[in-house]
Amino acid sequence: MQKIRKAVIPVAGFGTRFLPATKATPKEMMPIVDKPIIQYIVEEAVASGIETIIFVTGRHKRAIEDHFDYAPELEHALERAGKEEYVNIIREISDMADFVYIRQKEQLGLGHAILTAEHIVGNEPFAVLLGDELIINEENPGIKQLIDVYKKFGKSVIGTTDVPREETYKYGIIEGSEIERGIRLVNYLVEKPEPHEAPSTSAIIGRYVLTPNIFDALKRTPFGKGGELQLTDALMLLRQEEVIYSKDIEGIRHDTGNKLGYIKAILDFALRRPDTKDFVKELILEQAEKLKEEANSQT
């Protein structure tokens, strides 16, 4: 069985929900305290054994390339200032993995972004991590959980989580037969169904391990919702030809693709860090007391 060595991370979106901040800055480069979102995702992949990161980018995402490249001028300035610890920090970012960048010339959906990476991935299984979802599990990283299932069964694995039924319209939804705790044999997939049409509440989240057969399936998949090539539709086609599994990912998930999820992620990470947690706790308590006083003054 081939080792999962490569990961595709699509990052070509405009990030319109964060305008004007994303007018000149990729949304994936927005910081969670002092580290950009995309670095957390790359670190998860590397901690799971990934050796090559394939970014599917757009013409406005040069900052991502710069972040994972060497910065000799900055390193020299830090060395002159005696800040060697920062030199090591920024050098480690570039040394984490081999980085490859591919332009998605048109934003035609997640399926199209993955298909764009075919010539780099080649004929081997690979991981996919979406650029706006963070999963906190230091002992067992999110994508590693799927890789472990792949090692056991040798087939594509979809990361899932349970969501409220009223939110099924936001996700791809799977219906499957549980074969082990949290692992299902996928029977059916549908992209963003209305709650009354959803076959379950098992939602696809931004982690996949895919066999190279997905590329042929994508080429045969018609464009779907929103005029885009949907990965979920291609997976349904692939499911008719080979077995696919799903795995409920264990860990804390943050969707940083929307403002509220982004704010929640910042608070969660800040509360976990020794250098910020006490300050943030105090700040939250102060704000809670102010809100309480305001509520009392209005009654």
C-alpha cells in the first residue's frame, strides 16, 4: 500500500466574507494570535507524515508563497538585532515540507481545484485539507486519523462530523453503515441538501484522503450547484465503482471561513497559550461584568 506523502490545500478563494481585510491579504494568512491560519493546517499535515504540500492558489495569493519561502533579509536583520530565536522560528516554517504552487486559473469549485493538482499528485493516494478549517488534536491530528483508516482499508476516506439537522444545507452530507466506532461504509453522498431532504446529519468537513481514481471521476462529473465542479458529486460517482469510507474526526474543529468562527478560534487558541491565557480570561471576565451592568441598567 502506497504511503500518503502529498497533501493538496486549495487556497484560491477570494475570502469575500472578510472584506475589506482580504482585499490585499489572503484570508488564509489572517492570524490566529501570531500565526496565520494556513500555517496551522500545514503543521497538521506535516505532523501526520505529509512530505509535500501542494497549494492550489490564485493570482492574489502571493503572500502564502512568501510565508513558506526563506526570508534572508529578515533573517539577517534579526541576527543583527540578536534575535536568534526568531530566526529559528521563521526558518522552520520553510523547512517543514516541500512546497509546490499551482494556479487555479478559474474558481470553478473544490473539485476543479483538486483536478488542477493531478499532474503533481500523480498516480498515488493523497490528502486534501481545506484552508479555512482548523482541527485541534495534538495527540492525533485530524488528517492522520483519516490516513490511519486508509492504511487499514486502502480506499478513500472522508472526514465527517455530526451537525444539527437545520444546518445540513451548509455541508455535503453522507449516509453510511457504521462498521467500527466512528467509521462508516459510505452508501450515499449529497451536496448541501435542505434539512428535510438530508439522508443524515453526518457532515463532510475539510479533510479527505483520496485514491488517484478521484481524478477520472472528476473528469466525468458534470458541473453542479453554483456552476461548480463539486467534489461531493465526484465522490458519489466514485462510490459507484469502489468502496469509500468516512471517519468522524476527533478533536475541536474551528471554521475560520466566517467571522464568528474566526473570533471563536482566536479566543480558543489564546486561552490555550501560557503567554496569553491569563490576560484573555481577565478580559472576558471584564467584558462579562460590563454586559451584566448594562443589562441591569436597562431593567
